[in-house]
Amino acid sequence: MSRIGETFTALKAQNKKALITFITAGDPGKGLTVPMMHVLVEAGADIIELGVPFSDPMADGPVIQRASERALANKVGLKDVLAMTAEFRKSNTTTPVVLMGYANPVEHMGYETFAKAAKAAGVDGVLTVDIPPEESAGVSDVFKAHGIDPVFLLSPTTPEARVEQVAAAAGGFIYYVSLKGVTGSANLDTEEVARKLEMVRRHCSLPVGVGFGIRDAATAEAVARIADAVVVGSRIVNEIETAPEGECSNRVRHLVAELRRGVDAASK
Amino acid sequence: MKLTDLPDSRGHFGPYGGIFVAETLMAALEELRVEYEKARNDPAFLAEFEYELKHYVGRPSPVYHAKRLSEAYGGAQIYLKREDLNHTGAHKINNTIGQALLARRMGKKRVIAETGAGQHGVASATVAARYGMECVVYMGAEDVARQSPNVFRMKLLGATVVPVSSGSKTLKDALNEAMRDWVTNVESTFYILGTAAGPHPYPMLVRDFQCVIGRECIVQMPELTGRQPDCVVACVGGGSNAIGIFHPYIPYEDVRLIGVEAGGSGIASGKHAAPLSAGTPGVLHGFRSYLMQDDNGQIIETHSVSAGLDYPGVGPEHSWLKDAGRAEYVAIDDDEAMAAFHDLCRYEGIIPALESSHAVAHAKKLAPTLGKDKIILVNLSGRGDKDINTVAKVAGITL
């Protein structure tokens, strides 16, 4: 079983839900990412999503776009992200790391080369947001062959007939995007999400994480009641962007601890 | 497999094209694919499209023998397909009418578009006014500054123009932003994509709507010259005017098809917008094609005096035609395009778009290498009124 599978199994045994936290690698600085990953874990994250910077992040809102631009200004590319993961693994061998990004940097490196390097670095899952299952033949199989879980998205617009197809290609967990729109969008209707998840679970045995629109303990708790995992991205990146110099890790630690309390409150 | 049978059912032209978008857009693209499949087989839809092209756009556009230009260039006879004479001044309207009719068929009341030079934005705003739809146009902040007449035109036509300040502030960033709008408003909104690129079915449907250009030429050239041309030359940014004139000519194997990319300050300088001439395959904006990218797979900034060609990718069918050897692709730099712009003004009394001037500039190079009995057909994709500020600036003149 992969580190992602083990994490979900262990949490289930404790009757807990997973907290998945996202940061963009190289934001705000190249040397700050690995320490920040440790902060996320210390504050209560179960899985880390590490954003691979891309020049044209079409599916992201302004907050993560700006993080990507800062990281690119720091000259952080896919190879650096793999190096950061390897560095993180030197002192953490249990927390799963999922790379999240766009097809082109991976395609440019070559899917096979990337999968080998990612596995060697200690990457557990990869989500390329612009590779749907239809285009993933020869991608998710390569990832799976190297022991990397291909993570896929489901959205409110995904018809029931497609859910099965997405689930068949996926590994690790399914990421349900709770809102139409880009990352960092506004409000969340948990009742509507709950209805959708019921349908998703009929076709998919993988754990389901829900993201988009989670910003505090209350929204984290509401989502943890219906999903297997709560995914938080823009809210954390926003904290990194707005923190005064030197305050970044404290701010993030505080926020993630709050989200953790929210997630755990759902299991009480 | 014949070159004209592509794309396959998932939008692939060999290894190029496809659907590379986030899950949220998959259902909308499938809806569009299904609806377009019905529309292209619906005689009523096709008849309305044809009616609009004739009575609203003014088609067929003429083919014109540029005799003085041919004489000056000292070789082959140059003929111009006058897309610049269309309503709104470019080939873009052929596509926006087709897509607006599709939007109406699908019950969408709001349309969005991205634009570089502003020609597609104007053509989208025009059809939105014509069919009574709300229209939002995304335009790179840099392009808003260098194409101000078109920005004002769009506003006159009732569209909202949103300047995009992310990334390089040009066409690619406008496209990112339009995609983001579409993801967010996918149920109410139809995305009128301006070139034969993007995720399937866009490259196919834009091509189909633009193929009227080539189909007319196939009838007009024999009427004028007794035969088909030896070469067809068109500028390539995203590549919609080029694919529109190339595609019907693909089965005519004796006709050379030549796409002209923007060479900017020259290919060697790295400051250009010529992915087919100097790029490598990759994935951007929902499809696989030749791209301008760095060693990390990041998209690099493009440079061209012409906003409409200032794009790091190219429609997937062009990548396929290049690899298949059916079309050739060359680059023309800013200075050469500018010289051709002035040539056409002075010799023929036609002010061409800077985009189209790239095609004319290649004809200038090609003509002297061919005999006087040879025929070059240049797609004059748009008129240059929108570019006079840019041309004046390059010449150091303040208007």
C-alpha cells in the first residue's frame, strides 16, 4: 500500500478525517519550502500537496497564480520541487507528498523520467490538473507502474457516467472540487456537496477529499463531516502572501492548527 | 488515413490536439462537441450560417491580382484573398458568426472571448450585438495599450473589455483569463474561442467555419487564372486564417502551403513568436502542439510587432501538417513585415494588418525565386487601420 493509502487507513482506525494542505513550492522563497512542509505537518496536516509552479496556471485563481509567479521569479522548476521533496524525506518518511501542477513541465521532462525521479525523491501522488482520464493513457499507467498514485479531480459538472471512468484511472484519493470556478473561489454549499459525494461513492472506493472554499475551522468541520479529507490551498497561500516578514511560518502554523481543530471536531 | 479526415473523435491530429483541461470544463466541452456534431449536419444551421456570411459579412470576399506589387517584387504573380474587406475588417467574423449561432442554439445568453490584436474581440462584440447577447472580452493589458482603436470599437458595440495584467499581459494571458471565466460560469456562458486552437472541438469547429476562405479560392482562382495557384501563403499566429485557406487545398497536392510565423527581432535573437520554426511540442491551453518553452517546460514570452501573432503556441492541425510535410512554415521578422506593409500601401492602395503583412513579406521573398508565370495566393487576412498607431510609433511619428 502507498503512503497515501496507509495514511487514510490509519486515520480511519482512529475515526479521524484527513487534512490535506497545499503550498506552492518556492513561494515565498526557494529555501523556505522544506521548513514550511515540516511546519504544516507539526501543525496537523496529514498529507502535503506541493504545487509545481507553472507560467500559465489556467485552473487557478489569483492567489495561487501569484504564488506561482513568485516561485517562478525565484527560478523554481519541477527539478527543484523534486529536490525539495527529497530533502523533506530526510527527516519525514511518513507524511505523503502529492505534487500538483500542470501537464507541460512533466511532459517536457518526459513522463517515464519524471515518474522515476519522483519515486526516488519520495513523491507519493501526482495531480496534473489539465490531464483528464481521456488523455491519461500512458500517463497514469506509468505513474502506477512506478508506485505513484495518479490523483484525479471530480467536479460538480462531472456527469455520473464519467465518475466511474475517473475512478478507474485514479489512485490514492479522489479530489472533489466542491465549486465551479478556479481555486480560491467563494462560498460552499455543503448539503449540495454531500448529495454529490453520495453519488461519487457509489462508483468509487477511493477516499474522497473535498477542496475549494474552505477557509476556517467551521468550514473545515462542515466538510470533514461529509468527506474523507479536507483540502485547503488558497487560504494557506494567502496567509503566506500577506504575512509580515519573518511571521510566515507562525501564521501558517496558527491557521493549520485551527483547520485541524475544525477537522477533528467533526469526529467528536 | 487521409490528412483531411482529422481530427479523430477525441480531437487528435496525430499526437497533437486533444483535450487537456481541468475536470470542470470536461462536461461543457462534451456538450459543445455533441451540439456541434448536430449543427454541422443540420441543413438549417448551415443555411443560416451561409446566409449570414453572404448578407452580413459580405462574402464571398474577392481575390485580387496585385499587378503592381507583383511587378515590383519581380517574379511570380501575386493574388490577394481579400479577407480585409469582410465586415469588421478581418477573417475573424467567419468564425464568430458560426460560434454565435451555436451559442444561440445551445441557449447561452452570455458570450466571452479572448483577443490579441482586438480583431477577434471586435468580431465577437459584433456578433453579440447582432444576436442580442451579453459579451465580455479579455485582453492583455499590453495589447489594450497598443490596440486602443479596437478597444473603443468593442465598447461601442456594447462589450465589456477586461484588461488582463497577469503574466506577459498579452494574448496567452487573456486566454487563461477567459478559460477561468468559463470554468466559473460554465452553465450560462459560451466561450467564443478566436483561433483554431484550444481543447477539442474548438480547433475543428473554428477550422470548419474558416474553411469558407479556401473553398471560395478554389472556385475563384480558376475563374481568374484558369488554374489553382502554385503556392498559398498565410500568416500563422494561432493559425485560423491559415487553416481556413489551407485545409480545402490539402487534397491539391501540387499546391504548396506555406505558413508564416512572426519572427519578431529574428529567430536567432530568441525574441519571436514562431513555435513551428523554433519550438518543441508541449501542452498549453487545452491542447498539445508546438510551443515556445524553456528547459523547465515553462512557457516563454513571445515578441512580435503584431499583437495578433504574439502567441507562444499554434493550432494543433498546423503542427500535424508540419510533421506530415504537407505544409511548410517559415518566419518573417518585424522589419520585413513592416516593409511589406508599406509596399502594399504604396503599390496597391491597400493598408494591410501587420499580421497579414507577414504573409505579404514572405511572398516578397518567394516571388523572385519563381517564374513570372507562377502564381502565389496570399491570404490578406485583415486590414491595417487598427495598426496605424503601431506603424507610426515604429517610424518615430506621433499622431
